[in-house]
Amino acid sequence: PISILPVFSKPLEKLISVRITSHLEKYSLITESQFGFRQNRSTEFALLKQKELILKALDNRLLTIGIFLDFSKAFDTINHDILLAKLTCFGIRGNTLKLLKSYLQHRTQFVVISNFKSHILNITSGVPQGSILGPLLFTIYINDIVNVNRDPDIEFIIYADDTSIFFPGRDINTLVAKCNNLLDKINRWTTSNLLKLNSQKTKAIIFSSSNIPVVISSPVVLNNEEIEFVDKIKTLGIWFTKTMSWTAHVDFILSKLSKTVGLLMKFKSLLPQSVKLLLYNSLVYSQFNYCHLVWGNTTKANMNKLFILQKKAVRAIANCSYYHHTEHLFSSLKIKPIQNIYEYKLLVTYKKSLLITDSFFMRLCSLVPFTSPYQLRPKEKWFVAPSRTLYFNQTLNYQFNYSIKLLIYQRN
């Protein structure tokens, strides 16, 4: 159910959330695998982490099995007693714990259809959806799921209740055995925490450098149900494919924006330019910009497809004909061509990361200062690991150094 919360509770919830978050971050109580509702973390960083570990495995000629778990009504099934016990383990005690207990308990719900109203029922589990504290409390509740794993090669990536697990290795049947072993432990963890996994919506994908299907001798099983293997999967709004091609995601953006741009062109002479710019930024650019560092270094062919669509939007904003040249329009409207967004976002994110101690982005880029006994040109600022395949060219380490060198050449 969606909670209808009083306006007064919002600032109070925010204050409590800030204090609890500060406590959790100060003592590093939240797992590094959790990216949801944390300072200096985002869906983009979660997906970048996912992308980096898959690409590095492919560059080392390894397979990677990705398991994408689906929790059934995760926020609604949290047990209050278990949550309060976990809060105590996190050092949240005394009056703060009593306040959170009061916040969770004695809530009621009912249903209204037309003029008919159901009986009032007490809510005995879950956190209020639409609240400020709800996601934070769920993050605490699910935090110890990573403790079921003892294999350093296996990686969890969690964003609130979106949980994915990655198993890199050479032998597919060994990986399947690892998957089944860990999923059995996760199933026991969910049972003891009174959560439920949806086996039918949980999916698996094998990331491989080959288009030839990988044959497995036994299925991956969760709760006695076989998990379906797919060729592509949408996670946190981005389509990942088994060969790490971004064509599926680009096609998804094109299908989503074609109608929007068509409407812009249809009404280009009726709307003022300021309104069209507002529509472009909110409906078109937002799609280009979302998690752009994840998919924005796709092929030139994919970028050209998006650029053609972007030029149509720019012509509509400027109220120009279909064949009008757009180079000066981009400049006058202060719109970045889509080919320039990746480098811009990469360098802006890097600049922000310089202000953060132990920046996650810097660690993700694997930026190590380049040292040499010889006098070198200033372009040799960071060490770039040698690449075995073209997959490495998609990594942040390679892309960042490439962008830095490009800027130096342009300035000189």
C-alpha cells in the first residue's frame, strides 16, 4: 500500500535520516556493495561497477554469470522485530530506537473504491512507502545479505531492493555450481529474514565474448525452481546484453523518444522556443544523460542513430526546415551534441571526485599516477593497464586517459 503521510512528518523524518546516515557512514556499517540512498553513490555508479567487472572479466577471457534477484513486495514484508534487532546491532539504541519503533508500529490501512470503504486493518510489517525513512530502513534490513558469500571472486551489487550477483570464471559448469551453492544460502537468508524471492522474475545471463550460446549441463535453481537464462536484461533502467553491446539500449531510447521528437516537430510553430527547450531538456536530454557513462561509449553507428534524432529535435526547437544545417543551431541553443556528452560527464564527475576523500569513482577508474625515470610529455599523467581485447577500451581507466590526452592535444 502507498502511505499517506502528514506533511509535518517530512522534515522530522529528514532530520532522523540525516543523523542515522551520518552514524552509518562514520563507522562504515553499510556494505560497499550497497549503492542505494547513499551519499556520493547513484544508479550510475552501481551500473558502472557492474560494467567494469564484466568488461575486465571479458578482457581476461573469462565468462561471467549474472544473477538478477527479484524480491516479492520487499518493502511491505519487512519484519519489525527483526529490523529493530538489526538497528540495535548497528548501535542505534535508547530513545532513537524507541522513536523508530513508534514510527513503524500502530499504522493502519484501508481501501476506498467509489463511495465504499473497507474495514481498517493494522499494518504488522513493512516500512511506509513514499516516506524518507523507508528506503534507509530497508537498506539496513538487507545489509547483511552479502555475508552469505565467502568467495572473493563473487560480487554483489545492490541498489535498495535491486540485487545482482556476478560470478566470473573459466568453466561454465563450475560457475553454475557456485551459483546454486550461493543461491541456496541466499534462500535460507531470505527465509530467516521473512522475505521472499520471486523465482519466476529472477533472471540469469551469461556474459561472453562469443555470440555462440554457452551450453550448461545443469540448471541454476532457486527455491526448487529453474531460473531462466536470457540474452539481455534491463537493470536500473539500462539494457545489458550478453556480449556487452549497447545496441539494445540505444534502440530502447530511440523507440522511447521517436514519438516525443515527432510531437515537437508537429507543434514546432505553435510553441515558443523557451517551452520547446524545456520539453527537450526534460523529455529528450534526460534520456540521453541518464547513466550516460555506462552506455555512452557505444559504437559510432549507434551514436549516429541518436544524433539524427537529436538533430530533428534541434530543428524543431529552432523552428527550421527538415534539411536545415544544425551545427550553428547547437551552438546558439547551447545544446551539447550527443557525441560530446560522454567526455563532458566523465571530466565533470572526475572534477567532483577530486573534492571527495577516498572517492568511489577514482577507485572505479583504477587511476594510478604514472611514474617513470624519464622526462615525458604531460599527457602521461595516469598509468593505463595493458589491454588484451577491445573490451578493455570500454573501461573507465582507458576512456578517462583517452579523454585527458585528447584535451591536451586540443589545447596544444
